[in-house]
Amino acid sequence: MSGDSFIRRDGEDYAEAFARLLPTGEAWSRDPASTLMQLVRGQAEIWGAVVDPRAADLLEIETDPRFTLELLGEWERAYGLPDPCVPVVQTLSERRQRLAQKIAMHGGQSRAFFIGVAASLGYAITITEYVPFQFGLSSFGGSHGKLNPPGFRYCWTVRVTGARLTRFQFGASSFGRDPLLSIRKAEDLECILGRLKPAHTKLFFAYGAPPATLVQQRFQFGASTFGGDPLLRLTSA
């Protein structure tokens, strides 16, 4: 018996178990030198040297979704994978990663939840939410509400700041099957977030770096200088 959590047995263990199953009597000698016991030990070695290590390896490796290989397809079927939102062929490490995420995933509707989902797929995103124009709170030319119609409170935009890069990983990727580098668009992200978003909301996607925010600096009497400072200066934040 080994010291780890998986018990491994050798040929002697199986020979002892097989011998206990034999009938008793004069013809069934338990003498180690007898032909019968030599036959039993020979048969037991098959179990101790081949069958038991194979079964122990399956228990030790294939029961962990982060390292599974031979039972990866069974794991994926149990958790509804591969995801129909990911039509491209995934690498072995990506399949394992997606499986582990699906097992550990908890739902949510916060910014952090959706940003985390995108990050798990390899994307960096920002989220913009909108508010409608409200008299008493909004101001003409201000940023709160602007002139947004009432329905804007149900809209939000996900901005993807770059393409997804998947690099070859030694020990996780496979030579001849996984590319050294794959670059993908965010079709999978759009599909998955479209499925996870609150049903009453409208989700938009934008790509590229967010536009620069303009900061207005107005002429201030007593602080600005006539002839030196303009009446209005626009700078990007």
C-alpha cells in the first residue's frame, strides 16, 4: 500500500487474493513451490503489473478535469461541452481550461462577473452602462444621461480592446496538433455574453481602444490670464 490517496497493489497482493478464492483440500495445496501456486502467481502478475497500474493511473489523472486526457470527452459530455458558441477547434489546454471553468462557474450580473468571463476566454474588455436623460439630475452638455432616451437604461456596451491570442504551451499543448500561435476574433465572447446577459437588456459590442475622453477647461476670472489662457481648452484624458 502506498502513502498517497490511491492504493496500488502488486502481483503478490493479487496472488494472495486469488489463493483465498481457491477451494480447500489435498488437491489445492498452498505451498509456494507447488505448480498450482506458481500458476496463480503468474496470473496475478498480469493484474499487478498491467491492470492495477492502469486503473490507478485513470483514477489519479482522469478524475481531475485539469489533467484529464482519455476521459476528456466524457467530462465534456457531462457538462454540455464543447460550447456551441465556440465553433473553432480548441486546443487540448483550452478544452481542459473551459471544462474547469464550467465546473467552478457561478452565475452573476455584475461588471466583475462579465469581465471575469471575458478574461477566462482570453479577452480584455471594458463595460459601459447608460442612463436616460433625467430632469433635475442631467444637464445639457453634461455626461449624466446626456440626451439619452428612456430605453437606454437597458443598454450596455462591451468594448473588446484586442484580439484573443492563444500561445503554444509546453506540457499542455501537443506538437503537430496545436499551433504555436492562434489569433481569433471575439465571436465566442459575443455568443457567450449574449447568452449570459440579463434577458431584459440589449448588449452591444465595440472593438478597439476606447475613444479619448475630452476634458473642458474654461476661462476662470481671477485664476486665468487675459491674453494667455483661452476661453475654452479641450484636452484628452
